[in-house]
Amino acid sequence: MLTEYLRHYVSEDQTNWDEWIPHAVYVYNTTVHTATTFTLFELVYGFKSEVPLALREAPTVQYNYDDNVMELKGGCNRPTRLLGKSYYLARKRAKSTMIKILKRPMYK
């Protein structure tokens, strides 16, 4: 879960990921969870959190929507290629099996 938060703020060369861990942990701990309808912070401390002074500076986004779309498109192509090859091999096996079945005499 934290990696999903971090991926939007870490620079492309991934040299500043450690600077964003406190922000990511804070966001996770102060997000309302559907199962409990409370944040983890509220469950542990019994009251709502206020943003710590150290985290009040707005983060700059390093990873944008277009990057995400490109990553998703690239990830989708690989399984499609693998599936295409598997499908081709399965059809080839099925065809050879069908030919063997059809060559058998129907009646003895």
C-alpha cells in the first residue's frame, strides 16, 4: 500500500524515496478504512489527527497520469503477447489431435 503512495512522488531516478516515507505513512494512518469506518490513528489514539508541522509542506508530484497510462499500456501488452503464443500453441495441439481422431476408422 505504501508503495502505491510513494510511486506518485518519488523522482524518476528513485533517489528521493526515503524523503517521502513519513508522508506516505501519515496518509495511510489517517485514511478512513471501510471495514472500521475509522482511521488507524483514531483507533490507536482515540482522536482525529492534525497534520504535523513537519508534513505541512505540500509534496510535489513526480509521477503523473500520463506516466501511469503508459505503464499500464506497457504492462497489458506483455500478457497479451504471452497469451497469443499460448493460444497459438494450444490451437496447434488441438488441430493435430483432431487430425489423429479423424484418421481413425469409425467402425471396426
